[in-house]
Amino acid sequence: PPESAPATLIKLLEAIEKKGLDFAALYRTQGPIGVAELRQILECDPASVDFEQLDLPALSDVLKRYLQDLPNPIIPAVVYSEILSTAQEPQNAEDCAQLLRKCMRAPGVPPQIGRA
């Protein structure tokens, strides 16, 4: 939820949403060479970064690396395959959301993730 997400992550996601979620290769393209430097700036002084000045591949690359560097995966391993299977089944959005919520209430899912 936004109230528990780091402000930098929220700004990064908002910038990606503004620049175009319909970009076909959004998370398949590599950002520019300067992504490592950008990550370092984000860790030290996130307020100094103007996300509006960055292109979409750089933003998506920073987001991918941020998520990969988390100490624990966002989707707990105990429900990963069930969530993946549920998301691939053709169904309406409401049914899919209900099944995904059920997955997140499974034993082994940390309370701060599954009970939100």
C-alpha cells in the first residue's frame, strides 16, 4: 500500500505511469549506462532526483534493480506458483482479484503482506 511504501518508490512508479504503461517493451529494455549512478543517488539523496528528466527505459531499469535488491521477494515463494497460475487463467478481473487475495492469505505469507 502507498502508505507503507518508500516515498522514492512511489515517485518512481508515478513517473513510470506518467511516461507510459502502454510502452510495449517497458521492462524488457535496458536503461542507460548511468543507472548504477542513479541508484547510488537514490540511496543517498532521493529528493535530488528529478524523475521527470529520466527516460522510460532508465526508470524501468531502476525499478527492476530496486525490486531485485530487496532482501525478500514481493511475492512470497510459498504462493508464487499459485499466483502465477491464477493470473494466467482467463477470468474477469473481480474473480481474479478474489483468487489472488485468497492466495495471499495462505499460511506462510507474512501478515504485513497477506492481510493488508
